[in-house]
Amino acid sequence: MAADNITQKEVEKLLNKLIKLHYFEIQEFAVAPNDQEILIVLGNSDMPYGQYIYDERNRSIWKCTIDTGSVVQLTLPEEDTFAPSWSPDCQRISYISRASGKKEIWVMDQDGSNKRQLTSSKHAGKDPFNEAETKWSPDGRMIAYTVQPNGSFYGLWQSFIKKQEGPTHIQVEKGENKLQVAEQQARATFTSSVYMINLETGENKPITPNSERAYFIMTWCDEGLLVRKGSKLLKINPYTLHVEELYDGHLGLIKALGTILLLARIREKHLELGYIQENDFIIKREVPIMGHDPITFHAWANDGSQLFFSSQEGLSNILYSVNAHTGEINALTEKGKTVQDLTCMAIAQSYHKRESILFPYSDPHNPIELWEATGSGEIRKVSNLCKKIQPESLPKVEIIKYVSRGWEIESLLVFPKNYDSTKTYPTLVYLHGGPEYYVRANFSELMSGRAESAAYFLAEQGYAIFLPNFRGSSGYGEAFEYELSHYKLMQAPYEDVIAGVDYLINARIANPEKLGIYGSSFGAHLTAWTISQTTRFKGAIGMVGEYDPLQTDRYMNSSFHSMSENRSKGTIANDLWFEPDVYKKFSPMEHFEKIITPMLFIETSAERELNGSSSRTLFNALITRGIKTNLVYYPEAFHNGGWNDVYKKDYMKRVVAWFDYCIKGKDLPDWFEK
């Protein structure tokens, strides 16, 4: 069946499958002490903004048997359960749940039965258990957990912003930026503590004083609980509450191996491995990590013989092992796939006894599942959570590379369904945000309907989708990111986009008369800039973007083009006041009179929170010039999070309808402007 003849029933079926997959994003997991089962937290951030800012989601806990891959659901999404931890005997599970109306610590049997609420907290904050974790003591008598009594920093920050928006009394401003003022208020209010529940007596009490720095539970050791607070590593005796400072310095990844505390950290392009002794770090080995930067620490092997980390390398995120004795680095996964992902909060974990590691893994055709890498380097899939709901067939995806201004640009190309190499196709260019973010070679990158590419849905409608990692994207080295300096914030990425389009036309994939462009956040800004510089694109969409940087920078009293080191070289931060003409080098608004491409704007409460509407000025300019445009507002969504199913479905259908109108000459459906 030709893509243009896809039935409405087939469209709805695919939409529902893609949306359902959003609920199967792995957030975290916990390996049982006997290495036989895994607790997996599934869920996403698709909640209304008022809940999203307080980390109220729809997470559920599932149990997976490691050797067979069979899974059973232990909790429901409406309970919003997370932070699971196994008891030492594997018979009980502690976790955090919102089943009673607000987050509290709960416990259940290993089969999901006998759920029991352990705490009835009276903390002042709206989200005191945000990013909390639970940890059983080795004797199974106590559960330690972290708490933020006044609420999370992010929740406090957003609350203070809201308070500024609707004052009922006379206010006097003294020149402070309202977001910065709210941030300062949040920092002054935020506190963190570690609590302990005695399961035998029911006593629940703090074991640390409240601190303005967040506490993180590292692990239990033979003599107590190891906790990190800022640069300090503390050991807390759960019975006497004696606190001993073990180390104060740069902390990375800690592992308790008997009475030995192993530490791995990064210093000046080197991985330092050693142990902590008498408040000092004894370095045993230094390993150069040039070419593996930036990296994310994951875990030590159970016997301390290896360290596991992942490295973002362009489209790929690769898992590596480091031999602690020899310093040898080995890749455990291949290019063109990802271990660490923006939508998957989980990181790899070692077993307790097995010489293997578990990690989340994805590629463009397969949703994230848990995989296992053995000591010999072999890998195998452990979970099959998405098997029944992922689409039966998906379009072809390739990693392509081309040259722009002497730079190799790595990109994803999603081919239209039923691709025929003898034909050319309408082609859409998707531009990522940041600009220091990057396109990833995984499934969530291509299926998301949260103001992102929705590439698989578009490919089903007969479009090729091109996703370039233009200059400025991370994962390609500092020099690549520094290409945005000297006011080239738009020019360098724009050149890479145009070179990529030419590459696809010369390869007889893209039809030069049927090109569209769309982008999210910074990508929306770049989209508007692109159509102000060329008329090659027949339609454009800007999602959750900002298009008038001079107005926004003056409102914020901060220059976007100078706010990071890689952008600021060769620029002046006060241009917004004294040299506004430089904005012609990177502001779409300064070139609005050259735009003839129809453009659809999509924004959420996050963009309107900034200064009323980040799209409004360019939207009004296009209306004034008689250019076809619409502005769609999703009031309870938030940038790339907090998108409910209605918004996601509307977004994907709306993107198709707009490009069908602009590129294929179809009429906009009746619902589009109602």
C-alpha cells in the first residue's frame, strides 16, 4: 500500500502503539542480591505541568526473571511507584509510592502482595521524596532513605516563579532577573536529610542534620551507611548516629569491598583508580581516556576488578570496561546503538556475584531493553518488555556521513515506508535542541511525540526524515562545539543543514521540490533562521522554540550567544544593550522580511512562562507579511516533558497535516484551525 493511501484506521493504530511505548521507558532497575531477578521501573514524564514539576508521574514496578526474561507487573502506573530496593533475603521490596495520595515509603512482598505504607510524613514541601532512594541494611532490620523536607530544588524554584506571576500586593523590583531571584530563593529554602526506618520498632527518624547540600546514599558497608554530601564522603553508624568523614575531595564512583573503599574519578583527561585510606585517595592506576569524553560512570564489578563506564561518541553511546589491574579499556557494545539515553534514567549495574553487568540498550529499530555483558565480552538480551507492543515493521534507518566546511557531519536518515531506490521522496529535516544536544541512534529518538522528531510516524506517511548532528552538537570533541563561537551560532549549523540536503539530493533520495524543515527548542530557532536565509523549504514547524533573541535576551538580561564557553569566544555579553546590530548574525526576527515559507509554531506553558509567548513576535510578523502561519498552544505541557496522550497524538497528526499541506498540496483538515 502506498504511503499516501494509508487509512485513518492504520494511522490511529500506529499512533496508539507509539504512544503506548512511551509508558515502557526504563527509569531505573535493581538487581536482587541472589542475582536471579530484577526490579524494573517503567514510566515517563508525560504528566500535566502542575504534576510534572513535582515529579508526579505514572511509574510502575515490574519484576523480570534474569535467566528466562519473563516479567510480572507488581504495581500499577496510577500508584506512581519508584526507587525499589530488595531486602537482603530477597523476600521483601521497599519502594516509594503515591498510592495514598502523596509519596511515602512502602514495602511489599517479593510477589507484589501485602503492600504496606511505612511512613506518614509531615514534611512542608510538596515533593519531599523527589529523586529519593531506599536502601536496606545488610541485616534487613532497617531501611535508609533520602528526603528533601522543604521539597526538591526544581519544585521550589518553579513555585517561587509562580508566586512572582500573580502578586496581590505592591512589589518593587531592584533589577534582578525573576528566574534568578526564584533560583536564589529555592537555594536558600532547600534542605536535605537521610532518614532511617527501624522495621522492628517502626521508629522513623532523621540520622543526619538538615543540609543545604543534597545527600546521596552510596552504599552500605560493614560498619554503616556511606553517604555523599557535596565533596564529602560520610559514614553513619545507624545505631549510634555517629558520623565520620572518610574523605573530602573530588568524588566519582564508590564501591565498598569489605573494609576497602574503591574510588574512580576523572582528572584532566585521565581516569584515576584507587582506594580511600585515612581521608586520602591512594591512586593505584591512571588511565588516559582521550576519545572517551564525556563519560558516565556506571558500576564497579562485584570484585572490584573492573570499572564500567559509557561514552557519548556522536550518535552512539558505548559501554566500556576498564581492567583495574592493567588499565586496558575494552568496548562491550557497538557503534550505532546507545547505552545511556536521555529518556532512560537507569544506568548499568553489576551483579552481586556473577561476573557480568546489566545495562539498558537500544538502537533505531529496537526500544530500550535490559541486556547483559559477560566477563568474556559476550552480550545477550535479558528483558522483552516491549515485544508485544512495538510496531511489526519499521522503516529502514541508516547512519550517514557527509562533509561540510571540512567537517564530517554524522546524521540519521529514516527512509519512507516501502522505500524504492528508483524514486525520490519528500524529505523533512529535523533539527535538535541545545544547540549542544545531539541526535541519538536509538528508538526513542525516532518515535517520540513530545515536540520531537516523530520520525517513524512521518515515515509511515511517505516522508524521508534527515536528522543531522550539525556543528555545536556534543559528542564530537571541543573543537566541534567551539564552531558556534564568534557569532556563528546559526551560520555553522545552517551550512551543515544545507550541505546535508544537497547530499541527499545528489544521492537521489530527496526530491528538491518537496523539502520541509522542523526543529525543537534551539532547533526551532535554527528552523526559522534557515527559512530566513533560503527559500528551498516549502514548509516549516518550530516546536517549543524562541525566535527573537534580542527581545528575550533583554528581558532576561543575559545573552544566549555568550552563556556557555563554547559559544562565548569572540563575542561580547553586553551586545544586547550596546551592539544590537550583531543580532542580525543569528536572529530570525531580524530577517523576517525575507521569509516566504509557511511556518507553524507550537509552544507550551514553559515558553509562555518566560515572557508571555516566545513565538508571538515572529508569528505576528509573518501574519503582517501575509505568510501562512498558525500558533498552537498546549497549556499543560512543558517543553519536552509533561505531554499527555492527547497532546502527543495531536502533535503527530498536526505535523503530518502541515507538511502535507505545504509540500504535497493537500488541504488542511477541518479540525486543524478550530
